[in-house]
Amino acid sequence: MSDPAVTFPAPRRIPYPGGCVLEPGPYALDYLLRWPAPIRVHGRDLGERPVYPFLKGLLADPAAHGVTSADADAARDHFLDVAGQALEAEGGQRAWLVREFGR
């Protein structure tokens, strides 16, 4: 099996500030939709940038980054896996992330 075309690390523990105003699950979703991480495409470092917006653009036009639709789908699936685990750890649901990609 070859290395994935698009790579980024899993998010660390979500820095939930606590308090009675914010619910951990929705806060975590908002955080993950803006979460920045170092991204690489075919080994080329793109620097640190928000992962979700990058993936939305990648899915809309994979060729702009020199990847296939399958590569873009694999990157989205990786995000859903690693960010979904972080979201579920805060009481959220992976389905919330799936829904965001459908918007």
C-alpha cells in the first residue's frame, strides 16, 4: 500500500475552556472546523492551515492540488476518523462532521 497523497496529524486534545455557557460537543465541533495543522500533499509541505476548509476545497477541485478524487475522498475519510474521535471524546457525534461536508 502506498502512502496517502494528503497527510495531516490527528488533532490533540481539544482545549475546552469549560464553564456552564459552552457545551463540550458543539464547542469541539466548532474547534475542529477551524483546527489548523501542518498539511502535506504528495510530500510537499503546504504549511499549517485549517484542515476542514482545505479539505472542502480539495474535494471541490482535486486537480488543483494534483490529486485524484479518490485521494481527496481518502483525506476526508482520514479527517472524519481522527477528528471524529476527538469530537466523540468531548461528547459530540461524528455524524456532525459528516453533515458539515454535505453543506
